[in-house]
Amino acid sequence: SSLQPSSSSSSSQAKQQSNVIEEVWTLIDKYYIDRTFNNQEWSTIQSKYTSRLTSSNSNSISMNIKDNINNNNNNEEEEAMKLTTQMVQSLGDKYSRILDKEAYTKIQKFDLIGVG
């Protein structure tokens, strides 16, 4: 699933961004080999990072919504990517990582995508 800015409302955009965290969490939960998840309580990790995203979105105030909607969507997308990356990095696994769009596009031709 890719993160695409849209002209949807702020709450809808935040929901889309939290879906990214949920999707990555679910893939790791399902396929990750180390079932201790680096000695973390994995069942609580999703809500931990989703709440950080929600908190971050509520702290950003736009003075002019019309002029800043694309900028806000990009900021929300960047924040979701940052939090998702932090969540994956918490596994302490040098082979598991989140790729941004540019990096994904570069390696897509090699078909090297996998989990755990």
C-alpha cells in the first residue's frame, strides 16, 4: 500500500496514515521469524505508534487550510513513514526496513521484497 496525498479531510488523512502503521504491524506479526519481536510486547506496539501519529497530527495547526492542505498531507505522510520506520527499527533487525518511495522504485526491478 502506498501513501498518496489526497484532498480528504484531516481525520480521514490521519486514518489513512494509521492504516499504514497497522498494515506494517500486521505483516510483521504474521511473518516475522523472531516471535519475541526483540523482547517486545508486540501486541502493544501498534497502538503505541498509532497514538504517536494521532498526537502528532493533533499538534499541527494550519493557519490557512486551503493553502496548506498539500503541505499538511505531505507532513502527515512523512510522519507516518517516520513512525513506521521507528516501529520496524525497534525490532533491532538489520535486514528489516521500510523503504521510501524512491528507494522502493529503485529496487523494485530486482524483486527482493520480503518480511523477516
